[in-house]
Amino acid sequence: MTNGAAAATGEQTGKRETDIGVREILIAGGAGFVGMVAMVPFFAVGYALGVISPDAFAGLAELLGVPAESSLAFPLGAFIFVGGGMTTLPILFVSLAEFLPPARSTALRGVTYAVIIWTGFLIAFWTGQTGLLLWGYVLVSLLAHVAYGYVLGSLFLRYAHIPRYEV
């Protein structure tokens, strides 16, 4: 094997194509943060239209024992939401991206992933909307998640690689 071939497979550095290291995790976190920023305009429009309620995010603060009625509940809930979008969700994306369609585009794999997690968001952050407000909630939250996934996938691919697994 030539030095170029060895370097391409990571044999000289000891890093394999299937490794997820600190670099990949940090890049995923950064891409997740930018993805969360991409969601903000959609949530702002949703709030203005009355289809997204801050109470849904304030409810996350209850996980830490802060009552939803507290003035700290929304900021703390939003912090938890962004924290999940920067840590858990991007790391899960990196570990699953190889198996998500479409194979031709990591950005579109990010969208696929985001649509999957959106289904959980729909249930967890629903605050009783009905009729047109419900359809607005569904549409705005879907668009926000598509933006998140596209940014997550695009940025991750730009600065790192999707690990390849033998199954």
C-alpha cells in the first residue's frame, strides 16, 4: 500500500473511516447550533401567527424543577431545547447518517433525519391547537425542522465526514 492510500484510509493516523472522534462531535455541535439558529425565524413567525406557544418550551424547564409559570421557565426551556439541538441530536445524526436516504446528499440526509425527529416535536410541543392553528403549527414546525436538518447535514459534510460502517 502506498503512503497516499494508507493516509486515505487513515492507517497512518490510526483513525478509521468509522471513527467518531472529538473533532466530529465538535463539528456536529457547531452545525447543530447553526441549525438551531436557522429554526428561529420559523418559530418567530409561528409565534406571531399564534401557532407556536412559548409555553411548550417553558414546559422543558419543569425537567429541572422550575415551574412553567416562573419567569425563568421560558429562557431555561429554550436553553434546554437549543442544548439538545447542539448535542444529542447532532451526535445521533452523525451515527445514523450513513443509513438515511438519499445517499447522494448529506444535506438531504439531514432533512430526512430532521423530519423523523419532527414527529416527536409535534407531539411533545403541541399545546392544544386545533383547526387552522393546528395546520399552521404542523407547517411551521416542519419548515423549521427542514431548515435545521439541511443546515446540519450541509455544515457537517463541509467540515467532516460521515462515518462508514460495514453491516
